[in-house]
Amino acid sequence: MEYKLKLPIELQAVIAMLLIQLVHKIVREIPGSLKLEGPGWIITIVFSILLFAGIVLTVFRNKAGLVLGIICGIWMIFQPIYIHIIRAIPDQNGIWWYPIFPWIQAILIIYFCVILWNNKDLFTKS
């Protein structure tokens, strides 16, 4: 018996990227932000909720999910700059190049959201 996923590949790509980032936030960023002083843990949890909402909205083909994905992607680019450069807090593991991974994820999230945004056929009622 063959099962066919009814979501087009463009939707799957966006959902996969958002899901990867959501898991990253739950596994690494939330525990790490709880150790820091200040409101960082609240901001991290808020962006986790936005990612989850973006996933749900995208599954239901609502463009608001893409907007949330782009917002989270932009924040992912700025967050390491704010934490590690502006606030001068070293990475949890002491790895100076670690921000490269969230930046690549952010660029891919923004890229796939823009591709999906421009594919109007996926958001029309059929």
C-alpha cells in the first residue's frame, strides 16, 4: 500500500526547515537562554511559539505562516549578532563559529518561504 503525502514539495520544504529550527530552539536555545540573565528565555519561547504557529498555518496553506517563518528567519540572523557580539556572551560550548549553523538555517527558511510565497497556485482554492 502506497501512501502519498498531499502536501506539495514546496510546502514540505518550508515545514521541514521550520520544524528543524523549532527542535533546535527546544533542545538548545531554550535551555541555554534559561541560564542567561535577562528576558532572553521569554524571547526564545515567543519565537518557538511563532515557529510552531508558522508550521500549522503553512500546513493549512495560509500565507501568514510564511510571514512568521520570514520573521523568525530574520531574528535568527540577528540573534547571534546580538548575543555574541553586542552583549559579548560566549557560545555555550565555546565554539566561535557556531552561529554559522543558525544563519544557514535562517537563509534557507527565508529562501523557501519566498519561493512558496511566489507560487500562487499553492494558495488558491481548488
